[in-house]
Amino acid sequence: MAAEPHGPSGPLYGNFAASRGGLGGSAKSGTRLNSWKDIAAYFQRDIRTVQLWEKKEGLPVHRHSHEGRASVYAYPEELESWLRARSSKREEQSTAGAQSEEAELPRRQRLPWLAWWIGSIALSCGGAVVLISHEMGQRRIEPVASRILAVLPFTELTSTAPPAGQDSLADGLADGLTDELIADLDRSGQLAVMSSRSTHNLRGRRDPARKIAQQLHAALILDGTVAREGNTVRVTAQLLDAEEGRKVWAGSYSRTQASMLSLQDELAAKIAGDVIENLTGKRGRSELALRPVNPQARIDTLTGHFLWEQRKEPAMRRAISYFREAIQLDPEYAPAWVGLADSYNLMAVWGKMPSAQAFPQARSAAEMALSLDPESAEAYNSLAFETYRYEWDFPQADEYFRKAIALNPNYAVAHQWYGEFLGDMARFDESIAELRRAKDLDPLSAMVGSDLADGYFHARRYPEAEAELRRILALYPDFLPAHNYLASVCEAAGQTECADEELRTYTRLSGDLLSAKILELQRAGRAGKTDEARRELNELLRSTAGEALHPYQKAQVYFDAGEADAGYAELTSAFQHRSWWLVTMMVDPGFDSVRKQTRFVAMERRIGLPLGSNPH
């Protein structure tokens, strides 16, 4: 999920939103061994030996579900992985003096997933056969909180057309499986998992794992492939320790295709469970049975989230329609209610819907999601957002944010939004810590980085704010919010040339001339040129752009021009309309000139802001 605009800061005003575009990628499928004879020749053993290995030691051999037992095939990379794991296990067993159990130990290790496999056959539609091969790594590692796992986009290897009557998996299952796998690992609460917003940018990249890990600041890398062989879908996955430069674990999973959506969920849950078990020694909670969900409701919800991520008003309105369609199909599907809540939250923040209309609908949807899923971190985060920006119940919002993070410590958006909240409460050290955590979990998000810079800015830590914004602009040179924030930072730090340069870039990219007029007005006011500031103000207010200014923004420009009474009248209007922007007034540098005035403090008190905590 992309971040939403935080609000006005410094000389430049306006709301901004980030969007993420998709990148394509492809790869050629590997070769395979198509008979027992080929498999035996690969190992330079007789056929009976490799058949016994398959029976007693889990040699990864696949079968065509529509043919006889003799119709088998195997993949050399899987055989190599199995052989390495087998050799490692033999050494460990020899050291422990347990050679007599050599053949039985791998079988016992596979019992937990074997039981699941038997259950899945019993529950499958039409007697579909499930075949699984599974390789465990050489040793388990115990991750700590700082060891972040990045799931790279799985690569689609399918090049053949699907069977008659089947949907194509091209650009479908691989992406969906990646997203659902991240979600399952994330929901488990047992690993620190990087947000998909950062890893999606790496689709199609062929850089070494260590280089990707350095770019993402990740300790562990999980990637894989998806391929179709007739009616069978085969998924491989591998877990790499980038710090040590070694493979920790690998697995291969085969399914006969039924529904792409159910296939995606099943495989994601299985892979997530295996990864968690290998890293922690405990089976992941991701494989617990869930309530059956209407498939079309799932698809509509995924579509709604895709549109929501674009952060554009037309797309957001379409997202609301998809979430509502999902709810009509499956009223008990909590993620659809969360998507609806977040959509209304952002429509209010952007000013595309009146706060009094949008925020109550957001609250109602979030509460419905919680009634359906009391452990939904996303729902608590949505409710916290509305409670903070509309209810102005800051202690309750703080509790909701902390609940969301407790339920899912890896939810980057919860850390991000909580960081913004803490910054507005002037709890700067806590704010920056949360925003840094959001950045750790989502390092390539332009908006997360910009919000971290905004946190530094509100704390008056200008060098750190500038460094973070320049990092973002090195990655995304045309990202408007970063240029906006950097102009504000440079102006506050007294770097006039830098501010002017960033403002020119912002104006060129956005076509917005309003920010330049506001900056001229502010500079005149700070220089004591009251008459000039008032002329700039009158010219601004007569313009079309000036007429569209929010009361909160008008209050600031009135204060800059020395028109205090008019400024307080606009603040009162913002209060009467319950403007969410007022929650930022305690730390917004645009009010520094009146911050200690009695009327300003009285307005802060009416809103309920914690005045005693503000060092400014």
C-alpha cells in the first residue's frame, strides 16, 4: 500500500499521492529428465536404486496425473538440491551415531506436511492429485528482528498455452503468488518481511542476490519460479542468506490446476509455512484453515487494491466500486471492508469528499472489518487513521496504532502512519523511529522516504531531511512530493538557491504556479515588507488558484501578510468544517510566527493537541 499525503509543510502547500507501475519480466524454462532411465543415468545408478530413493528418501520425482506410474519426470536442479541435502543429513546422522535410521529420518521430517498433503487430497475437487517435493536446507538459522526477509517477484516460466477451458497463468499466478506469499509471511508475525511495494520494483532484475540484498538492506532473499507443464503447475522457491552468501532452503511444489485463485492461496500458504519452519523451527500460522471466500470477491478486492495504489481520484472511485462489489458477493470478507475504509480515508485527505461524509464511512467500514476479523492489523490501522484525523481522539488513535503494530509488526503502512501521527503530536524521536522502521520494511517506497524526511523536517533536523530527500530523488527524479518537501527544507535551512531550484523543478513538473506565489509572499512577510506581502496576498486571493485554497492554507498566508484577524477567522472556519489539516498545526512551521499567541494556543487546545509536549 502506498502512503497518502501528510499535509502542508513549509512554503509549499497541497496534497500529493504516489503510484507504482508494474514492470514485466520473463525467463526460459529449464530442461527435465523424462523417464526412470534418464533419472538413473543422471545419478549413474540403476533404476531400482533411484526408485528406492524416491520411495524412502523423498527423491523429487514427478508424475503425469493422467498417465501410468511409469510416466515420470524430474528436474536436474531439484535432484541436485536433494542430493546436497541428503549428503548433509548423512553427515549429521553419522556424527550422531544414527546411521541405522538413515532412510527413516527424512521420512519422519516430512510427516507434518505429509499429513497436510493427505488432507488436501481428501478435500480436493474432482479427485485432483497433489504431488509435492520438498528440500530442507543444511542448517536452520534463528532470525532476529533486524534480519529482514525480502520476497522477490516470482518469475513466470510458462511458455505453452493452457489446456482447453483453463485460464492462462501468464502474468497472473506468479504475481499473485508473490503478493499472497508476502501477505502470509507478514500475517504470521514470526518474521520481518519487506513490503511488496519495494520488491515489486525489482521484477525482471537479474542482479546477484547479494547486490539486491544490499540495495534493499535485507538479510534474507526468497525468490522462485512458476511453470506450467500441461495441466500441472510447478513452483520452485529458494531462500538465500545474503549476508553469508549461501542457500538456506529450497522447495519444489507441483499441483494440478483447478482455480488460479485457490492454487495461489494454497501454494503461498505452503511455501510460507515451510520458510517459517526452516527459519524459526516452528510451523507458520499461515497454513491454518481459513473461511472459504467467494473467488470473485477476492478478485474484486485485489483489483480494488491495485486501483487504490495508483493514488489518483478516478482510480480511487473505481476502487470503492470494486470493494463494494466484493462486499455484495461476500459480506463477511474483512479485507474488502478494510479496502473500503482506506479508500474513504484518503478521499477525505485529498479533499475529494467532504470530511463529514468520507470519514464516518471509513470508520463504519473499519469497524465492520474488525467485527469480522478481530485480529486484523489493517483494520485497526484504518480505524486509527480516522480517529486521529477526524475524531481528534489522540489517545485512542495512539492505542489503535499500537494495536495494529502489535498484531503485525511487519506492516509498513502502520509504522508509517503511526510515525506521522507521532510527529504531529510533537513526539519527534518516536516518530522518526517508526518512520525509519517503515523505511526498513519498504526501502524503495518514494512516499515512505518522503514522509521520513517530513518527520526530520518537523523535528527541525534539516540536514537529515535533505539527505533522505536526495536519496529519494536519486531513485525517482520526477517524484513531486520529494521536490516539494526539499524546497521547504532548503528554505527553512536558509538555503535560498536550493529552495528556488527545487521550486522551479516542481513547477515545471506539476504546472503549479501557486507555490511560487506563496513563497514570494512568505519571504516578503519575514523580511518585514508588509505592504509587499499584502499586495502578493491580494493578487493570490483574486486568482483562480487562490480561490481554491483551503481555509487552513488561507490562514497561513494571512498570517504571513500580517493579517492576524483574517488568519484566525480562517482557522475557525477550518475547525467548523472539522478539517483534518488542523492536526498538523502544532508542528507546522507555517505557523511559527503566531505559535505563542494566546488565540493560537486556544485553537490547539480546542482540538485537543498535547500542548505541553511541543518543544517548538
